Amino acid sequence: MAGRIEDYALIGDMQTAALICRDGTADWLCLPRFDSHAAFAGLLGTEEHGFWRIGPAHPSGAAPPSADRRRYRGDSLVLESEWDTPRGTVRVIDFMPPRDGAPQLIRIVEGVSGRVPMRSALRMRFSYGRVVPWVHKRGDRTVAVAGPDSVWLDTTADTFGKDLTTYSDFTVSPGERIAFTISWQPSHGEPPALPDPEGSLAATEDFWREWVGHCTYHGPYRDAVVRSLITLKALTYAPTGGIVAAPTTSLPEEIGGVRNWDYRYTWLRDAAITLSSLLRTGYREEARAWREWLLRAVAGDPENLQIMYGIAGERELGEAELSWLPGYENSTPVRVGNGAAGQLQLDVYGEVTEALHLAHMTGLARNDYASVLQLRLIGYLEDHWNEPDEGIWEVRGPRRHFVHSKVMAWVAVDRTIKLIESGDVDGPLERWRELRDDIHRDVCEKGYDKERNTFTQSYGSQELDASLLLIPQMGFLPPDDKRVIGTIEAIQRELSTPDGFVLRYPTAGHEAGVDGLEGDEGAFLACSFWLADDLAMIGRVDEARQLFEKLLGLRNDLGLLAEEWDPRLQRQVGNFPQAFSHVPLIDTALRLTASSAFGG
């Protein structure tokens, strides 16, 4: 069985990523891209669906031992795991070098003390664990081939095949290093170049050291911020600048439940807020690359803006279920693709416009088409802002007039007005000022419950929604407005778990809730960070800091967060690691640092 979600470490090459458990098992790897079929799918099934374990030899039938220690090497994505055994101590170094050719996963076994017997067990299964490849020798190399895929194993250790698995049994002494590398290549192509594990390790460390050196944040939460930035960089698809929401699919929001979605795509919302955090911490090149990705993805058709695209800008992301996979801890169905791509979510226009506005304000080199796109987006919103939609949480129930969607439509118009006022573009300034006022008035009249002194999830609804916490952060109303304070306090009162974390909205257990789905979910980590932000904005800085530091305590030992926290099981749930959790961590750290600087 796969480990707990927080038991996993992330390594990647900014085109795909692997998850490696505490026991040295790589249980998830899609090749050659984030959204490709998995070659190791044990995370969503069993070892029969593909894995690669390297660790101390253990008795047959016994559970493999977990590492006694693990860490990333400094500010990098190079993982070190160490085991203390009766025979001595051994270290495994795992990494994926930034790609210049074939994608590679490199694992270097290093003896620290004593003589430690080790075993490597590699079980390749293509097409999400469904296809057993033909494994054979090509000289000193082992190659697994099935259909369009081939994976090449290179090592100086002896290997042998048994039970459709490639094994290597060996012993390491102090200072001895034995490397194993797998490289993916199209099966019809030439063999990939022979790897240089030690050279690749040095180059990978140099890459991360140089990249982290651009970070402009030096506050009290630097370690947490830098680890989150590295995670966001790892989720960026380097060839295009697209940013995936997470490198996994179908890790459940409720263990054993049906809320299992594929997050290996680029949501405009997630990517836009990621861009914001990168810009605010000094990473302009990523912002430029994402803006170019956006312009290619939207092309000349902003009227048909999708909420999400493939990492190269693909539009067709059809959803399917993989019936042969039993799911993570029997959470089914396992889904690939995402049917939400066809939804109408009007808030996306606001997030994209806010990202373009921030890029403009921070001096990113002007792109004339970006300004034209922004004007065309507002031209579309002008005619459609007052329609119902599926909202930020992608409900699969009926469309509603979600308050957050209307607020973000206001943001889109407001930021475009500021662009026109700056003199960089021309547009119908007075007409759009009137539009901005109309949207604001509509929200305050129809989305606010005067008796309870709170905004509501949608027009005419009594429900609350944690996305309302963004109202002051987006500048829709000032933080000291009584309606803002009332909304914050209502969410604290009605949507908080006993430990102070925040649910997105009420769910209905075995009945279909407001989102059209059965089942419940954990506390949503992004919303919990938003609450800490809001508390700081209304002057409750000590309370904000306490909540923020409790949230930092939910990270795993490597500083990684999934999408949600299950307060009942006290564990992380949802796809992992999740950009939408790490971005608000950065934002809240920046706000709390600023509050401290000004005596808050």
C-alpha cells in the first residue's frame, strides 16, 4: 500500500516529477511530461502498477524500512534519505536533472558507515500500470519497451529479472557510491545518451543554487518561503511556462471518497496567483514565460476563454476513469483529464487581469498583445458579468450568481481602468467606470446579508464561502469596513474546524451538497492562509501569526503541503504538492513580515 500523502518527497526536472516515499519507493512518475501516462502508478494502486524501490535489504514479506532521516540538500530539489541499520548507515540521493535531452531519474547509493546490503527493485508498468513492457538487455543496458515508450536503466551494479521485476542486490561500504539511472526515450528513437550521474548531480545543485539566489525575500519565514518557491518552480513546465496545479491525479480530498480529480493541468486561476507570488519575490523570467504561455493558449479567442488548459496550451482535456486502478487507499474513481475545463468561471477573468496588471506594475517588458487581450477580456465581461457560473470551486451542481465571481469581475474592470489611466492603452474609460460601479453596487445589494452582517456564497443564499475572504485582499472593500469584518468573523464562526482551519463551504455528507457532490472534505489550506491574511489586515496580527505558524506546522518534514488537511484523521489529503497551498503561504509570509516591519 502507498504511504501517507505527507510521507512523500517531490523531485522533478520542470517537465515532470516523481514522488518518493520514506521507504525509498518511487510510487509516481509520468513520462515524459507531467500529464503523460504514469510509468509508476503504485501511488494509486499497488506495486503491480509500477514502482522503484531502493533501500536496505529486508526479509521477504516484511515491510521495507523507512529512512531514519531525510532532507533536501540545502535550497535544492535534491533529496537525501538515510537509513541506520545493524550493519551500518547508508544514504540514497535522488534527483532529476533539469532536462537537456532525455528525462532522467537518478538515484545514487552512498555508503556512510559499515557494510550495508541493499536492494533495488524496479517494476516498470506503462499506461498507468496497465501495460507490462518487454524488458531485455542491450549490451550493458536494460531497456523496457511498450508501444511508444522505452525506459533505459543504467547502473554498474549487476541486475537480474524475476517476477516481471528488475532487481539488483549489492553491498556498499563507506565512501562507495553506486548510481542507478532511468531515462525515457520514444521507443522508435535511438538509445538515450549514457548518463553522467555525478556530473548531473553537481549541475542540478548549481541550477537550484543559482535560481534561489534571485529570491528577494529575506524575512523571518525565509526557509518556508524558499521551499514553497522551489516547489512552484518544480511545477512549472519549462518548455512553455505553463504551471500545473499539482503533479498528481486522484489523491482524494476525503479518504475513501469520490472527490478525486486530475490536477496535472494549468488552471488560469492557480497560474495567475502563482505568477503573483513569483513576481513579488523577484522572479520576473517566470512571469514573462507565463504571460507568453497565456497569450498562446488564449490566442485570438478570448471570448471562449477556458478556465484551464494543457501545459502546452491544449484545450481538449476530456475526463475518463481508470477502472483497473483501485485508487489511493481505495478512493475511487481514479480520473485522468478534467471535465471542469468546459465550465464557466467568471472569476478567472479577474485573476488573469490582476496578474497582467501586476506584471505591468512591476516593470515587466511591455507586450502590446497582452494589453489588447486585457481589453478584449473586459469587452466580454461587460456583456456577461451578470450571468450565473460554476464559480471558483468548480461546482458540479447548477450555476449560481457566486459573490466571489462578481467580485473578481469587478477586479478585472478595476485593473483595466488603471491600465487606461496610466496612458498605456486607450479604452472607454467612463463607460467602464460606470460598469465598475454597477458591479460593486450589485454585489453589495444582492450578495450581502444585512441581518447576519456577512457576504454570502451566492445571491439569495444563506451559505458562507471562504472565497469571500478575498474581498479585502482584492481591494473591493477596505479591511476596516464593517461588512468585511463581519464576513471574516462569520467564516471563523461557521466554517472553521476545532483547530482553527477553514473549510471552503459546507458539505452534506452522504447527500449531494451545494457543489453537486456527495461526501465531505478536509480544511482547505489556501482558505486558512487567506484567513490569516485577513486577520493581519484588520489589525489582529498576533492572531494571524499564530494561525500562520499552525499552518506551517502542517507541512511535512520537507516543507510540502497537499491541498487540504483532514482534521479528523490529522493528515494531509488531496493532490500533492499543491501550488494553491504554497502560493498563499508565500503571500501570508510577506504580509506578516510587512506588518512586523510597521509595528503591527
